[in-house]
Amino acid sequence: MIRERSRAPRAGFRVGDRVHHREFGEGLIVEVRERDGFEVLEIAFPDGIRRLTSLYPLETARGAGRPRAPSVLSAEPAAAPVAGGLAVPARTQFRVAGISEELYRRLAAGPYDEPSDFDLRLRIERFTLHRGFDRLLSLDLLHDVQKYEHQSQACMTVLRRMRGRSLLADEVGLGKTIEAGIILKEYLLRGLVQRALILVPASLVEQWDQELRRKFDLEFAVLKHGTAWWEEPLLLASMDTAKLLRHRDKVAAASFDLVVVDEAHRLKNQKTLAWKFLDRLAPRYLLLLTATPVQNDLHELYNLIQLLRPGLLGTYRTFGREFMRRGDKRMPQNTGRLAALLSETMIRTTRASTSIRFPRREVSNILFDLSPPERDLYDNVTRFVRRVLHAHREPRRGAIKLTLLTLQKEMGSSTFAAIPTLSKLLAREGPGLERSEMEDLLRQARSIETNAKFEGIAKLLGGSRDKCVIFTQFRATLEFLARSLRQLGIKVAVFHGALSLREKEAAIEQFRDRARVLVSTEAGGEGRNLQFCHYLVNYDLPWNPMRIEQRIGRLHRLGQTQDVKVFNFTARNTVESYVLQIVHEKINLFRTVIGDLDMVLGPYAEAGSFEDEVFRIWAAAKGERDLEREFAKLGTALLVGRKRYEAVEELDRKLLDEVDQNGPS
């Protein structure tokens, strides 16, 4: 249920009005944007242009021929009532307090026949009595979240001093997303936010959705074409989808109270559609999340701050003159003054400033020789894939390419995984040479009953009693592993995308309490925290490094108390062996946390493009020497990206860590 939002009294501000602010002094209004219940004002004060709302304590002064008006609004809007006077704004707020939508309606309407109903309503009303941010009400309502002092302090600073507009620039691994979730939930509980929008890269939408549901009990609608998403009070979207022409006007018209942007360094250029789109939204509260706000030019940092506090750093030109060293766009000057200004709207926590111990990653790459039948089938499938791709021209080639790519990936996992795809190909193919070849491949795959890599699993588990997560991309491989491990007397839990939400929760609980092994598809690599385990096996290796990092990140994250041991299983002379060599040797993915893999991947960062490039090289190769040469070129491109990322990390560390040290508490 969504209540109607109360409309604040109109302040009647106009461009040209002179106003007085109790902190910033007298200023001139240069722009007015109407929003639902308030106005967004851009005001030129003596120290620069600031964007405020009519909810701030302002008085219009005599000027430009306009009469003086009385003081208008308070700095903190009160939670508007709904039916029955209940002061929590939307269904999600009740959900976070453990209240169903049906119970919400009953509580809102009354009467209260059950004493428990009355007690529950009192509990909700108490939330709205906490007008000041003297403590975080949301902390007691989080699930599976280990609470850290630096996160609580950051949230209190954003809520109390920065008024909900902040650049969260903590170093990688310190939990910026948790901080954003706490701030969001805090505003919801207090009735200060009714509509919230979260904008993330497309690759992170599912992960954010899972984390919001599980950790914060927040149910966000996901922006999808053809659904009435604009009616939802809580919306999750990829930035690329939200800024599309067919969506952007509706998103802007929704008048979101709070907007969260993950990977906010993508907003570094004011000329981009994404920056202009976010600027147009003009929410009351805005959180930008990135560990690397400066990548090539200090003006990128300026552009981010301009979204949060317009005018804080002066004009574009004055910022360059005062804070950028001539001839070097990445080197700051007057760093003390810059740090003091940034600390008004930016929070930067470093690993060194916390007492948290970050575990290491210990990686073992284990190469296997396929059995003769497996080797023969792998080579036959590879020849088939290359021949079919070369034989078909567009547009049919484009239609079959994804199926062949999947088939080649399945062969790197197990022969069992390839059987369903071979069967589908055969069902679609008419009589002819290709059909005969498919029949031979399917017959050959069905005759193989073992898998060479499984011997490695049996040996690994036999040498340790620790819990272990085994990741595979394919359901058929998962079922083979679960069946084979149970035959060895090992207790196994399984996790895959076809399970219901309740079944997934039960699988994780079973793994935590009773099972020794969790066999999981990619569904377990997103949104699930498995810090109670520190052994991970990549039974097959995704061709996308971001998928690999998501798997490891389920174990190697805040709250892990032991070093994480990663075992990569690959067979010699396969696609995966080349991918492993690249991501291990060139970008050192398995040993260190890379906060922005997009920067490392460069032109291959878009969804599927790295996989496409790997497949293109494999399918076009005329021999082993050709393969080695082309994969070496791809590895060199990633190495350049890695070095660029390390340079940016070092730059941000030098510049921003001073904010952490010098900024006011």
C-alpha cells in the first residue's frame, strides 16, 4: 500500500528572489525546479552556488521588487500521516518492522481487538518520535550483517552533518553498500523517505536485489520494460536502462526522495547522458558510492561533488586554478583546503584506519588431463563448433552463435553438461551432414560416465574436514557432483536458480549447520554470504572475470576470519586453461580484490563482451600457435588495464586519504 504524500505549503520562490539562510547567509535564487511537495532551489551564496530545497529554513528578503515573506519550512520534514494516523509511509517500512501488508491495513484502520496489535502500533509510532539522529534505529533490524564501528560512524555523519547527501568513498572491501543500505532503511523507518531509487551497473542489479531483500528486508521493484514499475515506491535499475529515452521522463517524474548510485565514478563527465540524467532527478537525498572517484582528471571529482553540493568547490575554472597543479590534471595543490571542503560531503575510510583483519587469498591452479574418451569428445565438439560457425553467414550465424558458445563452455565443465545442448541442437536440425555429426557427438557424450576432474575433488575433500563450496555453471554438472559426493558418504547441500526463495534459504542453512559441501551454480555467487566457509573450488571456470570475482566474493569478504583457499580446476588444452592463464598471470584476479574490474576490462567490460572475445579467438584459431598469439594479445590488454587501475588506486589513496585524516569528525 502506498499512501498519498502530503504536500508542503508552497514557498512561492522565484528566480531573482534574494533569500537568507541561517548558515550560508544571503543569496540569490538562480533556478527553481518544482517537485512533489517542495521546490529544488539553486542559490548563489557568497561562497558559491548551492542546491537546496524549500524544506530548508529560508527567508525571502526584499529585492527585485518582491515583498518580504515570513520564515517558511523546517529543515526536517515530518512524516506525513496515512489512514488512521499511522506515521510509517509505505508497505516496505512495515515489512522491515516485521509487519505484513494485510496487518498494515488492519493497523492503519483499527480498531485494535488484540493487545499485540496495539503494542505493534505503539512500536511503529515510536520510530517516528526519533526526530534527531541520536542513534541508528535500523541496526537491530538487519539480517546477516556484521556491524562495524566505521560503518555506524559513517552513517551517522551522513545523516546528521551531511543531511543525506554524500560521496561514500571507502576503500574496497569496507562495506559501502552496507552503509548505503543502513542510511536508506533509517530514512524509511523515520518516514523521511517514501520513494527511493537505486542505480547500479547492469551486472550488479541481481546482486543488489538479493542483498536488499536478505539483509535489509527491502523489496525493490526492478525496472523492466513493459511493467508498471513507475508506480512502485522503491525502484532498482541499471543506470543504462533508467536513462533510456523511453524511461528517463517517467523516472524523473516519480520525484524520488532518495537516490543511491553504485560505481558512481561513471558519472565523472558532466557532458554524459548519465550525469545529466541524475542531475535532473534532483532528489532530496543522494548517495554516490565509489572507491575510485578520480581516474584521469581531478575535474572528475569536481563533477561528482557538483551533483551533491553544487558550488561547494567553486566554478569549474576556479577549481582548476586553485586545486589542480598546472600541467598535471591528476596532481592536486592546496590539499589541506581541498580536503576540508571535500569532508563536508565525502566520507573516506581506509583499511589502515580500521582494526579489521582482512584475510588473504591462497590460490591453487590444478590442471588435469582429460581421459581419452573425454579428450576425443572435447576435440570433436571444438571442430564441430568451428566448422558450423564458419559455414553459416549472418543472420543465421548470429542465431546459432550463443548455442555453440554455451556448448563449448559446457565441454569445459563436464560431458554431462553438454548432453542437453547437443540434444536441443539435434532436435532442431533436419537431415544432412550436420545432423549425422550431432548424433555421433550425442552418442559419444552419453557413453562417458566419469569425469577426470572429479578425482581431484575426492582427493581434496579426503585431505581436509573443512567445509567447501564447489561452483559450477551448469545444472547437469551440479547433479553429477552431488550424486557422486553422496556416494562417497559426504553430506551435500545443493543451490541453484530453480529453487524457490525458501528452498534457497534452507540450502544455505543446511550447509551452515549439517552439510560439509555446498554444490552451487552461479546463483550462489550473487547475494549470498558464506563467510563461515573458507574453501572454494571453481570446478569449471566462467569466461567472464567478473563472474569469477563474484564467486570468490561470497567467501572472501568482510566478516571472513580465515584465509580463503581457492582451487581452480581446469583441463589442459581447453578454453578455460587459456582464460585461467590470463586472469591469473595478467590481472592477478585470484590473489587480490579488484574494486573496479570494469576499468581493468576496458572495452571488454560490457555484459558478455569478454566472453565473446574469448569465443572469437577460440573459434577462429587455425592452430595452437595462433591461439597462443591471440590470447597473449588479450592478456596484454588486461595487463594494461590492471596497471591503469593500480595507478588510479594510488592516486585516489594519496589525494583522498588526507580527507580521512584532516576532515572534521
